[in-house]
Amino acid sequence: ILAVRIESAYSKDKILELYLNAIYFGRSSWGIEMAARSYFGKPAKELSLAEGALLAGLVKGPNVYNPDRSPDRALDRVAYVLSRMEEDKFVTAGQLEPLLGKLPPTIIFEHPQRSSGFHFVDFLDRSARPVAGIESLTSSGYTVRSTINPALQKATEAALQEGLARYELNTGRSRFQGAESNLAEAVAKLSGDDTPSNSDKASPPWRRALEAARLSLYDVQWPAAIVIEKSAPRKGALTLRVGLADGRTMPLTVATADARRALKLYDVVRVRVMPASGKKAARAELRMPPSVQGAAVVLENRTGRILAMAGGFSYPLSQLNRVTQAHRQPGSALKPLTYLAALAKGLQPNTLVWDEPVTFPPIGGNAGARASDSWTPKNYDGRSGGIMTLRRALETSQNLVTARLLEGGLDWDPERSLRRVCELALEAQLYGECEPYYPFVPGAQPVRLLDLAAFYAAIATEGALPSPYALEAVEESGRT
């Protein structure tokens, strides 16, 4: 019934066109145009007779007649396609003779691999579906134009990953959970397969094994390295040496003794390469996936374009996008909100403010409230600095000065000052609703990182609040 309806609606040529634009051709290619570029590096309209015959032969079975894996089958299939073309008078015997007995040359195929931006792509998918009015972007062939900057995206992820690892190293929280993989079997197999036809003297077995390895943390920006030497010198300390995919070898620096002992020959780990400087040779520093998480987002201040987004340390470890799906206490990052309210009230950067202890009574003026309901803030270091300027207090992130702005800086009534800060937070679209309580001022109320970034973008543009977005609207053929 469906075939009859299709035939009544479309011509044979149109049906064939729709079919060839949708089917799978191998090499991760869907549709004839994508296949032509994947196999021959050219558009379909520029294919030669032999190249077109090869793709036509793939229609019956792209895996069975794949020229990369089964060249003999592919050759037979091309011969069959060409012979049928001769039978149907599309080509002559003279045209076929030079094409038989050999496959048209194909370009080297590299599997398309993405190593960054996975949290952003999820966000893009959720954003695009309601805009386009579709249930799934993968249900058909769609082109989505995003605001992402690929180079900046990788740099953002690398900075976040290094920052989280450094935090754990500096605080003594770093723990070695094991190597990402061990390639001892692959290296042994490649070592035993060094026949003249397969051997590549410039590539030792460990390098070829590392190049072919598929690691679980595919979006980590530190390079992978394989342990190729493990020895104990006279003093008794273990020394390790690793090799990189580009062929370089260098000593491995390991921060903890547990990790140094646990590493085995041909373990694959992540490293940070430290270049040679002065008399020091280049070395690799072991990097371990941290247990803490973080997020980062880069906005274009004026427009609100999302240029980079990292929702966590690694997408395979956690798909939660902490930029858009998590609410966290901003802490001191929210303090500029109170200072903006003070500047709007007429205070100047050189206004002198006391950096001394202060206690605020319970909100609501409840005479029967307990003493514990009052609020006594403290600076991070527990000390106070006397009198300082508003600018200096913001630079050094003084909790006491920020709190004292509620008592006389914005209004003589702390509760009314607090309400003014809340009103400004709602105006800046940091929150959908704001609960007035004193610890809100130093950043106790959770906020989305994306909203906080938009707030800082508004500060950079002198009040013009951008609306962050990841989709670009493009005019095509009179439609947006």
C-alpha cells in the first residue's frame, strides 16, 4: 500500500533521488553526496563512471562490498554494475574495457571523531528541538548552526581539567584510581607481527598500539602516554619513562608514591608535557582524573553568544551539565551585586567603609527571636582591617565590608537594604525569585553558572544584559 502511494505521488527519478539521499553507504556516510566526499573527496556530480559504479554497488550491502575491507568483492560488484549498464545501453563496451579489473582509487578514510564539546552538543540538542518543532535532531538530516568556537572550546575544557587536577594535587586530595588502559597484549601481538610486510621500523609496537587504542575518557585534553620503562636505580626510587603517540619518549614525574608503585609496563595514562627549559629536559607529569567537579562557560559579552561550554571534567564520567542544569552557591562571585547597589545609591569607589565585626538582628524585628537567629559575618581569614575604600574592599573580597553596606550604605534599615539587593538580583535575571536573608549578600543562594556569566557580561557592557544563546539564525531563501 505504501509503495502504491509513493508511486502515485512521485516519479521514479524522484523516488530514486530520495532513496539515494537517505541510505547508508559505509564510511559513516548517509546519502550519495556524503559518500562521494567520503570515498573520493569530491561532490557526487564530479564522480567518474568507475567511481559512480563503486557507490552504486555499495547500495546492496555497504559492509559486504566495502572496498576497504573486501576489495575483491567490491571489484566483482563494480564489474556487475558496469555490465548491467552495458546491457541497458547506458555505456558501450569500449567505455568499459579500461575500467574492468581494477577499483577506482579512494582517499584514506579517517573515522570522524569528536574530542570536545559533548556537554554543549547536549545543550544544543535541547535548545534546537523546541525552536525547530521536532522531537529529535537525529530523526532526519538537519543542519544546526551554533555559536561555538572549536579552538576556544578545547582550550576551555583543557583549562578546567587542569584546574581541577591542580586543585586536588595542591590540597593533597589526589588519588590514583588506576591506569586508563593496559596495552601489554596489543604490544605483544604487534611485536610478534613484525613481518617485512607489516613492520614499520619508524613506529615501535608500543606506538602503534597507543595510536590504535580507544580510551574511555575520549574528551580529556591531556595527551595519552604509555609506560615503556619501569626501573629501580641504586637509591631505590622507581623511575618511569613514557612514550607519546607522536613518538617522543620522556621521563614521567609522579606526585604520589602509591601511583608510582601501582603503574605497570604498558599502562596508558594521561600526562601534561612540560617542555625543556635551560638544562632541564622535557618531561611528562602524571595527571589523574579528579573526584571534584567544575564547570566553565565563555560568553561574548555584547551579544550573549555561547562560545565555549564545559559542563564537567569529562562527559563519559558525568553527563550533568553544571553550566545549565546545576545550581551552586556563587559565594564571593555575587559580591559585586551589592557593590553595584551601593554605587547606584551614590557611593564612590573611594568611599571609606569600616572593615570591622558587625551583628545583624533577626529579620522581621521579632523581639522573641533567639540570639542564634542573628547574623554575625566574618572575613575569610577571621581578621578585620579597620577602615578601607570601597574599591579596596571589593578587590580583597572583604565579607565584613560587604555586609556593612547593608547598614547605612544602601539604607539605614538593613532589611530595606537587603530588599534593594534582591530587587537588583531580579533585575539582573540572576534569579527567578530572591529570598531576603542576610547570607544572600555573600553568595549563599544557589545560582546557575550561565546566569552568573550573563550578569558579569552586563557589567562589562555597562548594563546591557545579554541573553545567552547557542543557535545562530541564518537567512536562507527568504526563510529564517
